[in-house]
Amino acid sequence: MNLECVRCKGRNFCGRPFCPLMQKMKIQKKVNIESSKDFSGDSPNIFVGRAGYPKVNVGFLSTKMYDEHDEPSTWSKKEYGIQNVIDKRTEMVNSTFKADIKGFNDRLLEMSKEVSQSVKPVDVDIELSKKPEFNITFNQDITPHGSNVKLEKIQITSNVHVPKKVDKVVTDTDLKSINAINYLQKHGYSEHELTKLLSVGNLGVGNARKLVPTRWAITAVDDAMGKTLYKKLIDYPAINEFCAYFGGHLGNFFAILMFPDVWGYELFEMHTSHIGYATDVEGFDGRKSYAETTAGGYYAARLPIMEALNNEKRQATCLVLRFITDDYWAPLGVWVVREAVRKALANKPIIFDSKELMLEYVRKLGKKKFQYNLQSLIQSSKLLKEKKEQKKLWEF
């Protein structure tokens, strides 16, 4: 694996017939899947693909008996291991049908919207084109799932319980999607719940509503929530100390360095077994273009940092280092990044008297814990370069 692997994250930029990231993928046991092409089960979520856009595959993710199959925050709290998550997700059959992104009158789309709005998994009877076979679909940004099989027929067999606040934003066709996300965010809805609503075209103004591929919807929600928090935190005073947080989840570790200064954010991602890194950055004015290099991980890591700063009513310049170890042997989606950062921020920070002492700490951390030399990375930091070259008003 090389630098391109860190940037690619399994998206096949190299064009090789195998992916070195996926080579470490070893499914240690096969789980029981449905014994026939027709079954009754629970559907907690919808998956929207991106191939063929604007005509895409939409799928009802369903399992015979639901048991935390679609709950990233629960997996994190209960410390599910990678194999635990895979075992759950391989039991999820993706029953697919083709739809136009603006297929407003499509009956199957209307049913998928009901599933995405429900507060709990919906009981369904499903007929498939063939019996599902053991399989699992992996992507760096989205949570894996099991077999993809063409849907022949589906029937919802239980009442769909839609929360009043969800119903409010869905039925309000004059409400912009960003305002709907802000409203539900304010009332405690998670990124996962908001992604479900956005991806199936529940949010937005009138005819502007459309299907959004799940992978895009995840990043769109992280970015939208982050932008709302950004507007608040830039009016807060800067933190008073140099502080560093460290922690992680499922083989992903984060060193979060906060400097007493105005908002700025830079993410470095590196695999500890290989040379090279990927990076993206934004200054006080925020980011205007997509973070091409670190992709969805950029927004997933930024969101909990902004949440933490807003809780303290402070702002800071944040240099974030992601160490991807060999223990992260299967990509499970950017929720892992989000939860790893939250776990790091939940730990007690280390306070330093100066920037130099904090940077020396992270250099030693990289070398001692990960056998990784951070010197060239730190020297290439745009945030640190700006802090060194840009004088403050009080320095004149």
C-alpha cells in the first residue's frame, strides 16, 4: 500500500483487479441469511446507490429479526468490534429497485420514504427475484450491508410510527433542507437519522426534493450540521490554553491539537504501516470546496470538534491527526471517524504552556505509539505555517 491507497480508500483509483485495502478483509464466519427469496422481516433503513445517476438503485435494507443492525451510536457505546458489526450487517438484505431521483409518484419510493421516517424498524413482507447469497458490500464512507437482490414486491405490514417533529419538516414543502436539518439537529436527531431522511427525498422545497445517494447524503448532513455550528462558534472567544486530546475507536486513533486562536481546521490522515498522508484544510472563513483528499472523513471528524467547542462556547485552531492502524482491517463507514473523535474528546485533555511543547508531545506520540515520524507532516501543515507567519494585532 502507498500514498495513493491512503487517498483512494478503496475507491479503485489505481484500476488494479484487487485492492490492497480489501485484501486484509477476512470474513471469519458466514452468517445465516434468508432461506428463500420470499420472507418477512424488519426494515430499519433505505440505501440509495449512485451508479447510473440520475437513475439509481434504491434498496430496502431488511433483516428477518432486527437487533441493533442499524445503530452506529449503539455499536460505539457498547464497544462492538469490527467482526460484530460485520456479522450484523451481513444479515441485512438490500432489496433493490430502479428509480429516477425525482420519481415523486413512484409507489415504491413512497414506501421507502415511510421506512426512512419511522422511529423504529418497519415490518415488511418481501418477494425477491432470487434467493439471497452470502455477500457483503464495503465502501470507505458507508456502512456495509449484505446481498443486493432485485425486489419484486414489498408490503408494509405494520403501522409506521413517524415522530411529530419529523412529520413537521416532511410535510412543510416550503422549508429548505438545511433549515429542516437545523430544526431536527436542535431537537436531538443524530447524523444517522438525518441521513435517512435526506437520502430518500423527504426534505427540501417542493419539486427541489430528490433522492440523494447515501454516500453523498452522509457527507451533506455532516457538512450542513458543521456549517450551522460554525456560524455560532466564530463569535465565541478563543480557548485560553494549548490543549491536546487523544483517543480512538476500532483501530482509528486521533490526536486533536487545539491552539488558542480563531477557528481553523486541518486534518491529516495516515496509515501507520505506510509512508505518506492525505490532508485538507480550512481557515477562519470556512471551506468553500469539497475536501477531495480526505473526503467524507474530513466532515465526519470536523463535526464533533465543532460540537465540543460550541458546548464550551469557544473557538480554536484545530490540527487533527488520524492514525489508521492495521487493527482497522475492514472499512465500516465514516461513522467510525465520528465516534473515534468523540471518544478522543471525551478524554481529559493534556494542557501545555506553549505551541512548541504540544507539537513535541505529538511527535513523540507518533514515534512511540505508532512508530511514525511526524516531522515532515508537521512541517507541511498550512495551519501551522499561517500561525507562524501571520502577525496578530497585539504584536504590532
